[in-house]
Amino acid sequence: MPTLILQLPLPTGTEAPAYDYVLSPDGQQAGSHGHAVAAMLPAQGARHLEVVAVLPVQALSWHRLTLPERVLRGMLSGRTEPARIRSVLAGALEERLLDEPDQLHFAVFAATPLDAGDTSNA
């Protein structure tokens, strides 16, 4: 399957962003590559094209949280609604965030017992 890999730029707010890209004909080997604004990216409208976006490390932040057991069980079981989960996360992170929580994307994973005891990369 053809794959378009885009490196997302940090927002500058001044002009339309341009993307570094690699287009792979089979998803295994690199094909063409370049730098272009969105309208000029290759494979526009191609069917069955997989697109992979790579974020710059400066756009990410990692925060380790300890949530109440009841909240954590609800999140992991899928019984808690996404809006409720987002509200709980925003509340737990509010002092650590530089931006408003409504402007951010949250990705959550549960630590395994082995991860919970490992503080070497905290």
C-alpha cells in the first residue's frame, strides 16, 4: 500500500505550513521525497493511501499522573465517557500545562506494574 509520511512543522502562525515528506510506493521502501505545502503534496486523492504524520518532539510533553482507582478502572474498562475522561485529565494537569486543555490532544496509556516501579526515566 502506498504510504505518505509527513513531518509536521511547528506552527509559526505567519503562512501556510510546508511539510517534509517521503512517498513510499509499497510502505516498505522510500520513494520520492521533498518539501511542499499541503496543496502540492504528492498522491493527492490517491485511493488506499496510508498517511503517517510525525510530530516534532518540541510539540510533545509527557506527564505521569496518578489517578484515583475508580477513575482509572472506568477509563480502562471503557465505561467512562470520553468527555468525562478529558475533564478528569484536564483537571489533573491544569497546573502543569502551558496551554488551555481545550487546545490540546491527550493520549493515555496505563502503566504496567513493572512501569510503575521504574523511575529511571521519570
